[in-house]
Amino acid sequence: MLAIELEDSVGGGGGGGGGYSSTAARDVVLRLRARSIQARPLGNVLYLMCAPTTDPARCYDLIREVWTELSIVAAGDDDDW
């Protein structure tokens, strides 16, 4: 399982900093779904889990794709979205 806590600069809960009401992970999850990668947001945390039978090389590929999408969103360079 991969869990990534995202910084929530806007703050979903009225004080900033994330939490269950944050939507910080939503944009990344939507971008991943467009690439047929199923990830789940829970507040400002993004979760991705491979099955125990998944080839480790595929898991690393998924992590690389998550990193790519996080980099794009963080840079604000998502014009193609």
C-alpha cells in the first residue's frame, strides 16, 4: 500500500492543513483515473494498493505514474487536463 499525505494550502476544514474534509487529493485521483489507475482519496491522503499477486515491476510503474501526476499538479502545469 502506498499512502501519500498531500499538503493542503487551502484547507478543507476551515483552518487549513488538511484532514478528512480536505479535497487536496481529489485532482490527482481524477488524473490517475483518466489513466486507468484506481486510487482513493481520504481527505488530503492519496491511497494506492496493489494486489499481493501484482508483479513488483508493475507496482513500481504505478508509483512512477503517481509521481508524474503529483509533479504536474504541484507545478500547476495541467493545461492538458
